[in-house]
Amino acid sequence: MIVLAVIVLAVGTYACKAAGPLFAAGRELSPTMQRLTDLLPAALLAALVATQTLATGSSLVLDARVVGVSVAAVAVWLRAPFAVVVLVGAGATALTRLLGWG
Amino acid sequence: MWSLPRTLRASMDGSVLAKAIPVGIAVAAYGVSYGVLAVAAGLSPLLATLSSLLVLAGGSQFAFVGVLAAGGAPLMGAASGLLLNLRFLAFGVAIARHLPTASLLRRALDGYYVVDEPVALALSGPDRDVVRRFRVTGATVVVAWVSATAVGAYGGALLGDPRTWGLDAAFPAGFLALLAPWLRRRSGQVAAGIGVVVAILLTPFAPPGVPVIAGGIGALVALRFADTSVSVPDDPGGSSLPIEGGRRPHEGSS
């Protein structure tokens, strides 16, 4: 049953991912649609950051992740390289838990 | 040592790979924790590793094993994972117009690469290299995600709880870094800000996945705002403005 679920997830995911490249490759969009497709990743990435930082299932939880992602935000503001942002984010989260919170 | 995909070898000049490799490291950190959690949720180490290769969409895989670990039916887990992945329809369209129309097989492989990191990295830089950034980052993500899952799945017992190492914060921290180029424009700030607010407000009421998709409303609202850069402390001229929304010339091939 788990194998079947993995296959369903894999096939459905591929359908979502490949629809654009398979059916809309190289297609010119109207200026408004171009701006929309340019801005959509920003809105969706930001929503992902929010839920992965604050959500546990369907509840909003303040835990050590908030500290880690806040520190990562400062690193981004200071234009730290990608790997540094991730390392300080994970490191600050781990340190916060080591100190006994979240 | 495996033989590197052609796109990776072709980019050994460094500049694109130099951006892709840190992304691969972050993806690997998250992949290790996925491997550990997947096995804890009842997948065999082999199935956990295969799931990363076949699905290649981290957030949905976490949702999937999260439902399993909570005792839910496997197909329910797959459904909530798929809900999270609906956003890739939008990502796929966003990258599609840069892709060459050449071969069906090539586009089928490009479709496999449509996940957050390759699309974000590809679209947040100069136009001429969009396709190369997309493919190199895509190949890097595949290698990092699948091999890290295997490490977590087969060696997880040595690591213990991945939360101890803060690995659950690696993904949001990485997404924040990917988001940075947009945050230096007014329109991008509006899109991101509204995306955050909508996602948080919906989290208690909507099934996992829906809040993120609904956050896409932010992009619609942001259409009304200019793409002017917002000065940041060490960038007074906004010279690094990465994206000029709506004015990007058509690019038929790399």
C-alpha cells in the first residue's frame, strides 16, 4: 500500500512539474502573464517559508525554527552566500534546542 | 564515482556551478532528515531512497511521511503531498517560456527538474543563462537530494533525531535565500508579504498544501506595484536588480 502511494505521489507530482515544459515551452506570454509568472515564485516561496517555519500540521507553533529562520533572514539581509544562510539557520535552530527551547 | 550529467560537465567553468553547489548542500541537509523520518514512518530504506528519486519534491515527501507517521492512510499522505505540489504547475509555466522547444525527451527531463530551487535560481539572474542555471541546479538537486536521502535512510540510527541538528530549519532558511532577489524589488516584497500573511492565516483552517497555493494570491496583488528596486544598505544604486519583470526578451534556446 505504501508502494502504491509513493507511485501515486510520483506520477501526480511529475504531471504538475512537467505540464509547463511539455505544453508551454518557448511560448510567448502576454506582458501581464509574464509579470505574473515572474512574481508567482516569490509569493509561493514566501508562503513556503512561513508554513515551514511556523506550521506543524495544521497548528501554528512558535519553536526553535523561528529563531533559526530569523537568524537566516539577517544573513540574507547582509548578503551572506547561500550555504552560509542555511548553515546559520540550522545552527541557530540546533543551538536554541540545545539551550532547551523548542 | 558516478559520471556527472552532461549539463554538469559542461558547466565546469564554474560560475553557474558555484551557485548550484551551495544549493545542493542545503538540499542535502534536508534530504538527510527526510531519509531519517521516512524510515521512522515505516518506509524501507530502499523505498525511502527511491521515493526521493521518483518524486523529487521535498516538501510533499515530508507531508507524505508526516501523514504516515501520524497513522494516516498512505493514499491520504500522497494526496496531501500532491496538494503541496500544485504550485509546480505555476513554476513550470514560469520556466517554460525560456526552454527550447526542441525535443520532447529533453522537455520531459526539464519537467522533472521543475522544483523550487532550480526555478528560483534560474529566474533570479541574467536572461542569457536561464536554461543553463535551471538544468545545472536541477541536476545538482537530484544528486544531492537522492544521495542524502540514502544517507539518512540507511544511516539514520547514527544521527538520531534530525531536529537536534536543526535540519528542519534548513529548508525555510534556504528558501529565504532563494527569495532574496525578489525582496529587493517593491513588487516582489508585496508578493512575498501577502504570500506569508495568507499562508499563515489559512494554516489552521485548510489542509496542508492549500495555504501555500493560496499564498500565490500575493503575485496577483503585486501586479499593481512597480518593479523598481528598493535600496538596501550596501547596494544604494540597486545595481544588482536581478529581474526586470515583464520586459524580458524571448529566449528560444540557451
